[in-house]
Amino acid sequence: MGRIRILSDQVANKIAAGEVVERPASVVKELLENSLDAGSTTIRVEAVSGGRRLIRITDDGCGMLRDDAMLAFERHSTSKLTDVKDLLSIATLGFRGEALPSIASVSRLTLETRSRDESTGTRIEIAGGKMMACQEAALASGTIITVRDLFFNVPARKKFLRSETTELAHIATLATEYSLAHPDKNFTLIHDEKELLAVTPAADLRDRIYQVFGGQLLEELIPLAPVERALPPEPGSDSPAGTLQLTGFVSRPQFQKSNRNSIHLFVNGRVIRDRLLLHALNSAYYNLVPSGVYPFAMLFLSCDYEEVDVNVHPSKTEVRFRHGPVVHDFVRDAVRNSLIAAKPAPSLPSSRVSQPAAHLPYSEFSQQIEEQRFESVPAPAPDSELPVFNLHGATPAVPRLDFGQTPGIPGEPVRFSAPPPAPPPASPQLKLRIPESHSALPPDAAYVPGASLSELANLRPLGQIHDSFIVAAGRDGLWLIDQHVAHERILFEKVLRGRAEGKIEVQALLMPMIIELTPAQMADYNRIAAELNATGFETEPFGPRSIAIKAAPSAVPPGEIDKLVFEILEIADAELRGVSLEDLRRGIAASVACRAAIKINTPLDERKMAWLLEELAATQCPMSCPHGRPIALLYSTRDILKGFHRV
Ligand code: ADP
Ligand code: MG
């Protein structure tokens, strides 16, 4: 008996209505999701001309019985749902029963499928929604769906397609994202007969990231410590309504992107775009990166199926959480805590090898190809890949996802066989013995990958450059610390702590300072006066257009107090529109810290330098100043050795 049924009107009417097929990538998305729902372990995606001429997905999943294959093209026919109740807890990627009929109505589609339970398969051809042929066919078990000439019968829609490279970029991003969501499966993406992605089962997400993006990106990433939180119980019940879990990777604060293309979000294995999660991620990086820049992130959130409504949008890319605020804070805290625990050290910019497109995250590559014309590059001879440089031979010379020698031009395919072994664990030994001869490092001299700013506590200050930057020696190499932003971070956290505990050191002014304000500033002042006064100021209105400042946080030099108040009023003006009190509080703390911090061009003696490093080491986030600039740069021992040609 067949598995597919037509949904009753009652259920069908509850399904988010709308167009499923907007562009080639929407076809790829629906077909990929069907293949995953069918339990496939090997999925191959082929496209020709950005998917306009042809899209073909081949899988080794459960296949369809003959009767089901016919039924699958009816609207609202699905094997994944039966009644309205099922809509409340959807465990499969598909559930609408609309993808196949929608795609078939705007293309020439061929379905070839065989269920493991039948000895022969079925081939069905449909053009513009009309069944042209249906035959028995000798086929391997699994499903192949070929979609040719998308929108051949809907010229209006065809006109709206973007360039081939743009359409390909969308397809590539999707295939990449699903390959990340399923590290245990084989994925191949072929465009115009060139293999753009080919990954075999990897041990875990880390290895899959290595396969797809390369080791250089991996060095920029911090794994999230796996976390779990119980959801609040239902009213009238004591037991929690399930749990939230988050895993994944986020980039260290200095790895900055100018857009959100490098943020990959997954909820229960589904690729989604979600404002709530994006906001949570941004909040986690608040005061760690400058505003307007974004991290690289891969977040996998899991929760009970009832907790998330996926029936919100026809293409199923948006979701709605039942406990939105809880999910938001959970994700924000999980990411933030992982960043705080790792305290990743930024390396000196010059020590970064310039990265060709081959080593950039896929989405960035996607962006580049949007702007460039596709050209074919000459194929390198087989096995001509040069070994990738590496210090300890720990990582095999596995080529990365490679798009050719020239940035932005897709090149030759690269095939991945085995996942790379894990990098060597951090060496517990504090002192690295540099070999005297010009040989490779002994194996026990493993450098610590992703050095941590926790090392700041163990540095030996050597002096200053230009009375502005502290030079210090440490186990991991040579450190440069920007004394102003270092102090800024220390004071910023101190002010916030003091504000939270109601204990801020205050200096009373001998004479109240009267400052005149514009009417707009006066209005801003009235809105934030309470917060200002809770942060160590004592101010009050003095006539209709001026205020009197009677006291200020003691860290602020008296000459700077009025400037500081004006600056805070500016933050209030810019930030009060739609920004939380929490953000305003941080804004005030950042301004106070900036005014009070040791300036650059200030000589410091050794004691002061040591004090500064110690205090910085004790902060939660020594990675960035409150405005998102790096505080300490590391010239790693590895780079020093490389510079002296000792490795
Ligand atoms: P939905 O995925 O929402 O159920 P679709 O129109 O995408 O709706 O697919 C209809 C049905 O066809 C699915 O429920 C499934 O039973 C079957 N199907 C589609 N693609 C495949 C596939 N690759 N392998 C096995 N069965 C499939
Ligand atoms: Mg589907």
C-alpha cells in the first residue's frame, strides 16, 4: 500500500500558502529536502547554466512505489502528514505536499524512482504540469529528479531570474549549508560539469568545516561549548516543556564580515533565516565587534518539534518559536559564554597569509562570483596539488574546496576522501624549546592552535613602542598591547560592574558645572537622567535649558566631564530609538571608560605595564575594546619561526 496521501482540505487550508518556486535554488532546496527526508546518504546535485537549463538531484533514499510516484504530483500529496495535529510537531523537512506539483507545473520534469520494496522502477515525464509519459523502468533504488527549462512556460517569471552566477551562488550556498547540517552524508555539487563541492562522510562538524572551507577558516573559529536549557513549564505543570540545545562554531571577534552571508542558522536540522537568532548572535558580539560588522557563525539549535512552528512561510525558511525570548537569551548567552571562555587571541595582521577565494567561506565566494563572469580555467594535471604548508605534519595535505587559482573564478574539482585528523592537543609545557639547527620542530613542540588571551596573565612586559603600545613576551610568542584600549576594556567592565552593584566611585565637584543644552539635548537628558545618575553622575536640571553637574565617576579627569556628558547625550539621541536600556547602559560605560583610560603617547613604567596586563587578564572579554577594536595582537611563535626560516 502506498505511503502518500492527499491531505484533506481541512489540513491543506492550514498550510502557509504562497509560491514555492521562485528561482532555481528554490527547486534545489525542495528536492534536497525531499532527498534528506527519504533517508538518503549520498546526494548529488547537478546544475547547468545556473540551474536555468537543468537541475538534477540524485539520491539513494527510500524511493517511491509506483502508485506513490503518480500521486506525488497531485497538490497537497504527502507521506509526511496526515491530520491537523501533525502540523503542530513537524519532524520532517517537507510537509506541504506542494513542491513536486509546483515544480512540475513550471518546467519539464522527469522523475525516475525505485522503492527498495519493488523490483522495477518508474519513470514519469511531465511538462508544464501535463503528464507526458509514465513507464516502468529498470532503475537502481533511490530517486533521480531532473528539472529542465525552468519557467519555460512562465516567461514573466523567467525575466526575473538573475545572472547565471547569482543563481549558482544561491544553489551553492544551499548545498553547502545542507552538507554542514549532515556531516555524515556524501554531497556533490556539479555545475556545468565542474565539481564545486564533493564531500564524503566526516566524523563531525569540525571535520566537515575543514572539508568545505579549509583549515585556515577553522583556525578562526571557536566551538560552542554544548549547552542545554530547560524551557519553562506549561501553566499548571511542574515539568519543563522540553529543552533547548545549541552546538556549532562562531568566529573570534577579529574575524569580521561586512554582511550576514557567513551566518548559517539551523533549527532542528533545517536551514533557516531568522531575525530572532540573528539578533541573539549580534547581541553576543555586542561591544566585541564594531557596529555594522558580522561574525562567521554556524549555529545548530535543537528543540522539541512542538516548540517551533515551521508552517509560517511557503519556502519554510522562517520559523516561529513558542518561547521566542527564552530562545533568544539562551543563544545569546551560549555564544557569549563560549567567546568569554575561549578569549581567542588575534594575530598580527601581517602574519595572515592572503587568502584566495578558495579559502574563503563559500558565501563570500558566492558573492564574488555574483560580480564576475564565469570563465573556465585550464585543468591542472591530476595530483598536481602542492602540499599545504603545515608545521607538524598533523594536517594532511588535503586540498580544500577549490575554485581555481584566480580569486573568484571557479576552477577544478577537488575530491575529499578521508576527514583530517584532529590537530595536536595544546602542549602543557610552558616553554617552547626552539631547535638550534634549522630543522623542523620536534613533535613535542606543538604550537598551541588558537592561542588564548588567558595567557595575558603570564606575560613579561618588555617596554613600549612610541609610548603607546606595550611589548610583552609570552609562551605563545610576542604580544603587542594597545595601552589605551586595554585600559578602556578594564574600566568598561568595572563601570558596568559598579553600576550593577550600585557601587561606583564618585568625585564631588567643588563647584557644580553648569552646561547649556539645546532643546533636543534637554529632551534626551530628561529621558536618560536616571540612568546617568545611576552610573556615578550627580546631575539635575538647572533652568529650562541647562543642567548642573555636581559629581561624576572618579575615574574621569575633571577637564573631560562636560565633554563626556555631551557625548552620552549623543549616544542617547542615536540609541534611544529602538535600543534597549541595557545597550544605553553599555554605551554610557564605554564613554566613561574611553574618557578615563590611559591615553596613547603616555610613558608607562614597568610596574604600570604589569598592572595593566594583570587587570586586562582579569577582564571577561580582553579580546576587544568596547567599540570592537582588538586590544592585544600576537606574533605567534609559529610565525616567528617561519619568519626566521626555522621551520
Ligand atoms: P512534501 O515533501 O511536503 O511531502 P513534496 O511535493 O516535496 O511534498 O513530495 C511529495 C511526496 O513525494 C513526499 O511526501 C514523498 O513521499 C515523495 N518524495 C518526494 N521526493 C522524494 C525522494 N527524493 N525520495 C523518496 N520520496 C520522495
Ligand atoms: Mg518536499
